[in-house]
Amino acid sequence: MLIIRGIALLLDVKYVKNVANICSVWDMGLQLFRKHLSLSPEIEHKTVTGLLRLIESERLGEAIDRTLLSHLLKMFTALGMYSESFEKPFLECTSEFYATEGVKYMQQSDIPDYLKHVESRLQEEHERCILYLEANTRKPLIATTEKQLLERHTSAIIEKGFTMLMDANRVNDLSRMYNLFQRVNAVELLKLALSSYIRATGQGVIMDEEKDKDLVPFLLEFKSSLDKILEESFAKNEAFSNTIKDSFEHLINLRQNRPAELIAKFLDEKLRAGNKGTSEEELEGILDKVLVLFRFIQGKDVFEAFYKKDLAKRLLLGKSASIDAEKSMITKLKTECGSQFTNKLEGMFKDIELSKEINDSFKQSSQARTKLPSGIEMSVHVLTTGYWPTYPPMDVKLPHELNVYQDIFKEFYLSKYSGRRLMWQNSLGHCVLKADFPKGKKELAVSLFQSVVLMLFNDAQKLSFLDIKESTGIEDKELRRTLQSLACGKVRVLQKTPKGRDVEDKDEFVFNDEFSAPLYRIKVNAIQMKETVEENTSTTERVFQDRQYQVDAAIVRIMKTRKVLSHTLLITELYQQLKFPVKPADIKKRIESLIDREYLERDRSNPQIYNYLA
């Protein structure tokens, strides 16, 4: 046809242009060619079959003559037969080919390899469109490939490989899965799989009480790995970010109050002196990570109660690793929950700072200069009852010198702040005693109870347990622990007969003449009572008590606004207002209590409706 057109070029240009209704030589040739092809359908069929075989051979990895393929397909396009005669059977063959391959590969390969295979197949089909297929074929071709290799197998891919990829932290493979699933609108399926994975993985650890010790480090590490996957695999997709948040919130609140308590304990461990290996920056990073977990806690008041109890111990016993870190944590909590939440915690810091000023002015006062016994220095923390945890008062018969000191300080304080009441908390006191051993002088850092016991040995060589109990007035359990720390611990300032770990009623104690130690100042650790179940229960009960007041206040607030409300609507509004989990039975009790106290009444015509009593 090209040759004919070349020969008849002049005719084409001069004649055809000027005469109406006559085709050019080229168009006439195409019409004739198409006519003869349609008269011999087996030629068209053989050509299409040959083309399809060539493409299948290429898909199976054989080298083919792409130039021939390209020319033939261009001919189909020029004849206007491409779409009907070639594209339709080509897409059907593609669908069959990939349907078979998809099933076979899913059975034989593991998921990472299968996903790589799908990715390379899609790339091959894309290149095929550039090299020899028409541009319009690209969309249906890629859609057919995606449907057979991906869409049909999304559930199986997740079932077979998602957990394995998450456990092994395979960010690249997860990213590939995410990108491929996006192409077939199956991201929702991936999101559900992520939610199930987080809940299943975390639940085993959260619900296992034996793993409580490692719970917070586990949650921090788990959250960190999920954040990495969110960023590197799921393109920081907001829906996935919300899925992680929701799943974590569900996890942390599976065991109502315990995780809140454990997070507070973990912070106490990190903020205590003794974490010398941690730099300020690392500590700050840990605090930020823990704060992320804190956000998921529904019972934040439980966290506050335990955090406050531990902070008090750190501040009073000088056990804090860094006051800057302590204040930084309070600021973070304040930003997170508002000033109401941190009010008492900030008050504790104010008390400590005020106490320093009071001590300084006491040392300058006339009472201190004229009345104080010499050779003793004393520093007093004056604490505001409302800010600090409540401590059970423990009686002790103090040595004369300490009693004098306390009385003089009390006189000074009450003259400065009239109308206040001072109560001494002996269980929180600690002292430094100068001790004269035959093998050298030492300074002993001890608790107030330890010092009261040790000072008895200034006037006696040997004392029985019952003598010490009578002389000090210390409560039995506390005294046994104190003597155990002095006579059975690492630093044995006293000797006990008979020897043994426990202190019995008939035991006798003597000053240890043989005592020696390389350091001049020695810390005699008190034997810490493990935080008892009762102590934890009492903290939890105090929280529950506070919650009852909050529930009462919320009910009255809602009823005051609405005046009349049904039981169901009142419960619904309460759940929206309260920031902690509460059981319907507890709400019912609070409503009954408010009816008894005449804040509300039941409607006479319908007991399910409440009226507000002004």
C-alpha cells in the first residue's frame, strides 16, 4: 500500500483533493484490506490467536519478536479492528492466565514473595502498554491483573501473612502490602487486621498478672514499633493512626485500674535517684513516651493517686533523680489534663520550697539562737494536709534533744503563722547520726525510727526486744522491721542473739564493737515494706470515693440544667461528661443516694423520670 501510494502520489494530491466523495489511495486501500479480511475470518482468527500466544509466551519468560507484535497491532489499530477483534479476547486471556497463576502462587509462595510477584507483574503489564499495546488498553489491563492476582486473594493474604509480617517488623513488605491493597480499595480490610493484631498481641500480656512487672516496657516498645510501621509502611494514614489509638485505648482499659497504677509506678522508678545511666535527654524521651500511654487511660484519677503517693516519697526522702525532670513531668500532665489535675502535685513542690524558707528564717530566729541544744541540726518539712497523701500517725518516744527541738520549732512556727496546727509525721523523718566505733568514727544515714533505737545504746550495752519496745513506743511491726535493718541487713550496727533473719520477742541486741566499713558515711537502708495489698486497696478506695463525689456533682449539674429527665437520657449524658469508666449499678446507687438527700425525686406518674428539686 505504501508503494501504491508512492506511485499514485500525484493523483492523490492533485485529483482526489479537488473531487468530492472520493477516498485517498491510502483510505481506499485500508477499506479493501478490511473487506478481504472480513471475507476470510480464519486469517483474522489465526492472527489474533498468534498475537495472544506470543504475549503469553512473553509472560512465561520467553523472548519474542516485539517489533512484529507492535507492527501487527498498529495494523489492527489502522484498520479500526483493535478494540473489537484484539482487545476483547486479549483481556479475557489475561484474566484466565492470572486467575490460574494467582491460585497456584498463593499455594506455593509465602506472602512477601507473592506480593513481590504481584508488584513485578503489574510493572510488566504497564511496560507492555508502553511497548506495543494501545494506551487505552492500560486501564482495563491493569484492573484485570489486579482483580485476579490481588482482589480475589486479599483475605487469604491477610490471613496467611499479616501477623507474621507484623511480628517480624517487616516494614518494607507491609508497605508493599499497603500500596497494593490501596489499588484494589482493600485498605479497610488491612485496617481491621491491624486492629485485631494489636488487641490479640496486647491482651495476652495485659491480662497476665505475672507479667505486670514488664507491662509498661512492653507497651512502650509495642507502641514504638507500631508508630514506626505507621510511618514507614502505612504512609502515616490517619485512619490507621486512629485504629492504633482505639486499639491501644481498648487494651489499656481491659483491666480497669491496674495499668494506670503500673504506669505511675514505672514513672516513679525512672524519676528516682539511682537511674544514673540515663541522661536528661533520654529521661525526657521516656517521659514523653509514657505520656502517650497515659493519654489512653480512662481512669486518670487512679494514675494521679498513685503518682502523688510516689512523688511524696521522692520529695520527702530526697530520692528524686532530677527536680527539673519532676517539674517537666508535672508540666506535661498539666498540658494534658489541665491545672485542676496537677493542682495538688504543684502544691507539694510549693510546700517543699516554702519549707526551705521557713527553715532558713527559723535558723535566724531568736528562739533558735537562744534555746536550741548544741550539736544538733534539724530541717523540717511543713506540709499542707490537702496536697499530700494521708499517712497513718505513728507514735514514738523521741529522745529528749529531739523533743526540745520540736517544741522550739513549734513555738517559732505558731508565732509566725497563728491559727495553724502542727502534727508530726514521725514515720517520714530521717537523720544522720555520728557514731563512735572502736575501729573509727562513722556517719550513719538512718530513718527516725532507726535513730531512736540506736540512741538507746548510748546509755545501755545490751537491750532485749521488749526493753526497746517499751523505751521507744514504736508499733510492733515497725519496730521488728527497724531492728531487722540494723542487725540483720548489710550494715550491721547492732548484733542480735540468737542469730537469724527474723526478730523474735526474746531476742537481745548489743552495740557492734567489731563494726567497720570502708566509707565514712554509710546509708543503713530501712527494710521497705512491700507495698501491701491493703495500701494499694486503700489508694484505690480513695479514688473510688472521689469518683462518687464527681458522679454526684455531674448528676446534679445535668438535672439542674434539664429540670426533668428520663433515666436513660440521664445515664447517656453522664457517660458523655465523666472521664472515667463507671458501672451502671454504681450510677444507680448515686441516684438513689441523691433522692434520699432530696436533690432529686422520682416522677409520681412515671418512676423512670426524675425531677430536680431546687
